[in-house]
Amino acid sequence: MANANIELSGYTGKVIDAMVSLGYAKTKTEAIRLAVYNFDQTHKLSEEEAYRHATGEILKKVETGKMKTRKFKLGELD
């Protein structure tokens, strides 16, 4: 997990402070993690990025000949 030092002010700072004072999170760090988690649950970015990365790596290996592909017969998939 990456570490970052950030300063929040204005609206975002107030939201983080409210999350802590209302008991949604115990710390500001936890509040930020919850906000990021909620954003990902809404937009599915991490899942999409993981698929994009995996398929990109596979296609690159196929194109350079480092990974071979073959057609499967329908009976092989059972």
C-alpha cells in the first residue's frame, strides 16, 4: 500500500472531519480509505484496471511470441 502525506482543506477537509466526528471513521486516514473504497465500489476502477493490465500483458506476450495460443475443440472444454 502506498503512503502519502496530504493536507485537506475547504470542503474535502470538512467532509473528512465530519466523517470522524460523526463516527463513520475513527481517524482521518480511515475516513480517506472509506471514501476511496466507496468511490471504487461505485466506479469499479480497480477491477477494470486489473483486467486491462492482465489482457494487455497477455496480448503483448502473444504478439512478441513469448506466449503461444491454440484453438480448442469444443470437446476439450468439458
